[in-house]
Amino acid sequence: MKMIPVTEAVGMVLCHDITKIVPGQFKGRAFKKGHTIDSEDIGELLKIGKEHIYVWEPKGDEIHENDAAKRLAQAACGKNLVLSEPSEGKVNLIAETTGVLKVNREVLNAVNSIDQVVFASRHTNNLVFEGEVVAGTRVVPLVIEQQKIVQAEELMRTAELVSVLPIQNYRVGLVTTGSEVFHKRIKDGFGPVVSKKFEELGSTEIEQVFVPDDATKIKLAIERLIAKGAQIIAVTGGMSVDPDDVTPLGIRQTGAEIISYGVPVLPGSMFLLAYRGEIPIVGLPGCIMYSKASVFDLVLPRILAGERLSKLDLIDLAHGGLCLQCPECRYPACAFGKV
């Protein structure tokens, strides 16, 4: 590259973006790569501290930062993602739909082990919304050896680096247990909270059934809702170890496979996950009613994205699974559920 004084740069073509920073007001691109400098640009370039510009004389084994970022992003881009245009040497990966972000951390680490290659993402297995940036990539220098980009591309061909599993619309059956609610001694506190969480993710509740603390009646309620077309069953209440808490037994009596009764997440350790064939059944402990963020918020998006969770998936929630119960809840903009 040649270094040219700005005052002598009229007619020259920029080979990189030039950033302008006004503290507390603006940070962004002032001049775009490919811009032909005219006499009116000289004063602005000097104001932002650019007394020289670089003119790139490309070699066959080097590529420009924008082209490198585009190739990295294209190689990483999996299902339901789109790419931004290069800006200041960076390309973003953007969710094309609402869903669960999947990031292959092993491949991510391998790509970032290549000198001068940078690839950053949001946390895997977290809910993202249409239009949100989920990852970004660039290289450190203005030009980089082409072989480094080829090496990164080869790594990303071995496994999909970044993708989004779209949230699906489920028909929800809700079984509310508890003799005190069934006999209307107290008002149901579970239903509105659980229904809202499903509705916010696009699913529809087909019916809420109230049953006393009776395992057989819980079993029959679940089976009736499945027969009615429910694609997921949420059972609330009766999840502790008191003698009257028979919800886990009722779920088991349906013949469902119990994946786990108890999960290393606080709040929500008494959560139960089971599958009756392809139909997920979740047993929800009392904390769901009063905790803005709980195990249910970590697991529900993945279930609605069509993942069949294993015991190991639930164990993996332990790292990041402690909610700090902040006086003013900031979830999901916090560490809870982040791996």
C-alpha cells in the first residue's frame, strides 16, 4: 500500500471505509470504500484526523478486508440468516425469522484460532427475533492473506457454524392441578402466566383443564387434551415432594418417557420434561407464577423450535442457570441462561 497525503488525494479511490467519531453523538462510516475523493472531501477528511489515505496495490495472494468479511460470513451463514453489506470491514449475520440461535462453539473457536480472523456471536440456544444481529465477522488488517480465509472456509464446511431454528406454532393443552384451585378455594395463578408465555411465541391454547391432586385424573386430562389435538402439554402445580403433589406420577402414568424430573436451574429446579411419543409434556413448578425468568423461559423456545431435548441438554443448563433475582429484572439482557 502507498500512503498518500490527503491534500494530494483528489481523484484517488478509497480502498477502505473511513470512520468518523464524535464522542457521545456519532460513530459510523464517513466515507465508503470505492469513493472517489474530490476537493470538497479534503476538509472533512482533515477534520476527522485523516491527513493521509492508503492506496492499495493488490497482490494475488491478498484480499481486501471487505471481501474477506463477505467470504467468512457466506461460509458461516446457515438456515434462516441473511447478511448485511460490508461496513467498516465488518459483515453481520441477521436473523430472518424468530427462533433459537444455534452456534457450533467448537468450529467458532477453531475459526478464531486463525491469526487475524475475528468472528463473534451471541450465545447459542437463546431466543432471537427477526431482524436482530446474531453474529458478526471481520479481519484485523486492511488486507489479509487469502490462504487464511480459505482455511476458515474449510473449517466451516465441516459443520454449520451459525443458524436459526424457527419457532413453530403449537396447539397447547394446559392442565392445572391442585384441589384448592379445582374446588375454587383460591384463584388460579398459573394459567394467565403460562398462556401468555406461549402466546408471545405464537402458540395457541386450545383448552385449560382443572383437576384435583389425583394422579389418575391428571393422566386422563392429559390424554383427553392429546386426543383433542394438543401438540404440547403444560401441567402446572403439584411438582414438589409433598405427599399430595402427584403431578409427576400422573404424567408418568400416561406412558410418557420422563427425560428429567429436576433440572440444575434456579429458579425452576423441580421442572419436569417428558415425551409421549412426539408430544412434549412439561411439569411446571410454582416459581413460574412469580419469577419473570425461570427454567421455563430457557427451555420453551427450544421445544417450540422442534428440538427434542435430552437429559444432557438439561444438565448443560447448569452453567449460567443461576438467576440473581435482581430487584429490577433485566432478562434476557443478563447472564441467566447464557452458556
